[in-house]
Amino acid sequence: MPMFESLFIILAFVVVLGALVFTMDDLFIDAYALFKRIKPALINADLMAKIKSAPQKNIAIIVANWKEAEVIAPMIRGNLRGLSYQNYTFFLGVYPNDTATWEAASKLEALYPHKVVVVVNTQPGPTSKGQMLNEMARQIFKSEQHLSKKYDLLLMQDSEDVLHPHSLSLMNYYSSFADFVQIPVFSFDVAPRSLVGGIYIDEFAESHTKDLLVREALGAAVPSAGVGTLLSRELVLSLQDLQKGDFLKEDTLTEDYHLGMMTKELGFKSKFACVRYEKDNGQKEFIATREYFPSALNASMRQKSRWTLGIAFQGLENLSWRGTFIDKYFMWRDRRGPWNSILIILSTLLLAMFVIADLTGDVPAVLRHPAFQLLLGLNLLNMTVRLVQRMIAVSRTNARVHIALVPVRWLLANVVNIGATYKAYRQYQESQKTGKRPVWIKTDHRLPEHFGKEIEVQNT
């Protein structure tokens, strides 16, 4: 048998069987959600009234900043204007060598002395986001006597986040039942031509309206999204005791993901609060954190390389395969990204080989066999189901124009993920050789055009 034909057959079966395993994995999540009727909850007026009237615990909203001078002021002003909750304080973490952000944060502290406090890191930046948030938590707890206020809950947010008016009320309500509360994170609508930015619409819509709900229902650990994550004081103190004063692990770029895993391991209860409510005009709206994600190809690859490095490579190193069978199953799902990328590359190579073989009339007989054709048909069917599932998810969270763009953005997402996997692998290998921790990978942030502008004019 010629070498080309042998490689062709081997590659064909590797790709087809690999794709079948991955798509059946996804179909299990779809089927479980369908048969168990798992979907975002629609809360009625009575429950909404209970959420709003629940005794308000003191919430410390911690925001880590590195070169965020352009967005931090409108973010704070806009959220101060919008939130319907009262007992909260924004703590803005800044580095001593990032003077522009420090100055912007200090102006906000002077303007809103009862709602904004600046925390200056003892180390120059950038360190890691985990190091900054750990530093902030320690300083907040140490300063409580001076502030004459004790914080019951810590809420992690970013400098580009737009908080829903009822988000603090919702998390405060569920904090009576859980020590870790995560609400959904969704992308704002972007222009249809912004295909890279739209990738995040599709991925977060599916993950945060179905996948995480199934994960919670099966009893697996709920990972933090890094924002919209509320932690009880008891959980933070327990994590600090375990990790020598750190509530977040610093030697990983996905300290938020690790946080969710550790919460379950320590026996604390988690809640993924994915709910919608009906507004006065009859429109149904998610109580979620919204933000813009990178819209440029390189920026998206850079951000996703951080997620891949932290979850797939550092996650394996730090967490191994601990936990129950269900926890291990979802760890497999979380870490399979690099394998997905390899499979996509091999699929592209296989397609090229099929084209060549078809042009020359040399398609091996085994690949024309009905059994192999059945495998191809199953994969095609599964891929169609995947796209339909993602389109349904997008219809829940964003404007209808984005539904039709899902197939196009799915192809582009594969390109982004391949680039991110390559970057993540290179970064991991470099850190293994040098022993140096990867530092904070900066992503440029933006807010909705008019967010925080009106209140800024009123206060000048």
C-alpha cells in the first residue's frame, strides 16, 4: 500500500473518531439539559420582591487595575448611578508605578468618599491579577477598624464591567444559601462586521445559559468567571488560611478558575445564579455582568492564550485530576482546548488530502465503505446540532442579527483558538525553562460610549 494512502487512511480515522468523541461529549451536555429541562430561571414578581428586600450585607467590590486610567472613571460613575443596592464600596487596586491609573482612582475616591477606596499595591506592576487581588483583600481586612465597617462579602469585578442594577441584590440574596455565587457574564452587542468580538457573544451565551447550569446540576465545581463572583468572608478567610494568606493562587493566570475548584474542595457551597426577570415593559432581561471583549484577532488570541495556559496547562499542574468523577469529567472538558486545536489542524490537512485524492481518483476503498460514511454523517449531524444549540443560546442573550452569524464566527473561533493554543504552549514552555511566573497579560478595555458620561458632566 503506498505511503500516501496509508497516511490518508490513518489520518481519516483519527480525525473522524476524535471528532466523534468530542461532539458526543457536547451532545451529552445538550441531552442532559433537554431531558432535565435545565435552562435559565425566570423569576416572578414575588421572588424579585424578596430579592430586593433581603437584608443588605456589606459588599466590598474589588477591582484590580493595570493601566486602566481611561476606563476606570466612567466605569465607577456609571455603576454608581445604576446600582439599586446601598451597602457596598468599590475598592480600586492600583500599582505605585502606574501613576495615571492611581491619579484617576484617587480623584474618584475624593469625589465619592463613602463609595470608593483606593488600595495601592506594595509591589510595582504588573504582577499577576491574583497577586493584586490578594493584596487588596489583606489590606481591606486590616483596614476595617479604621473604616469602622466590616465586609461580609467580596465581589470580584473588572474595570470594563457594567453591573446590572439588580446584580448586587441578587447575589446578596443567594449569599444566604451559598458562600460562592456566580452570575452570568455576557458580551454587549457588537457591530455585525466585528466578527472577532462576536465570537465572545456566541461562546459566553452557550456556556452561561446552559453548560454551567448542567455543571451545577451534576454536582461539579462551578468555576469563577473572574467577574460577577461573590465570596463570603468565611470562604475568603478559609482560603487565606490554606494558602498562606492568599485567597487566590498567584502562580496561575486563571486564578478565578482555580478559585471555583478550591471552593468545592473545601466543602463550601456554590451557586450559579442564572436568572431573568420581566421588566415593566414585558421584556425579559438577564441579571448579568456585561462587557466588551477584544475585537482584534491578535488581542483575542492573546486573551484566550491566557485562559488556555491557565486552565489546560497550569490547571493540570496545580489541580491534577482531583475530586469526584464528575469533577474530573468537567476538568477534561475544560482542558481539551489544545486537543481541539490539534484536531482542527488535522481536519484541515485531511480535507486537503481528500481533494487531492478525489482529483486523482485515488480515494481509498475503505474510506468509501458505508461504515466510514456513517461516521462522517454522524459528525456532520453533530456539528449541525452544535451550531443550532449555539444559535439558540445567542437568541437568549443578544440581538437577533447575531444568530445568523454564528456559523461564520464558529469558523473564525477555530482560527483564534489555534493561535491561542500555540501562544499558550510557548508561554508555558518558557515558564518551565526559566522558572518565572507569567505576568498579567494586558487587554485593552472599553465601555459603552455613553456609560458614565452623563453623571460625569453633572459632577463637574
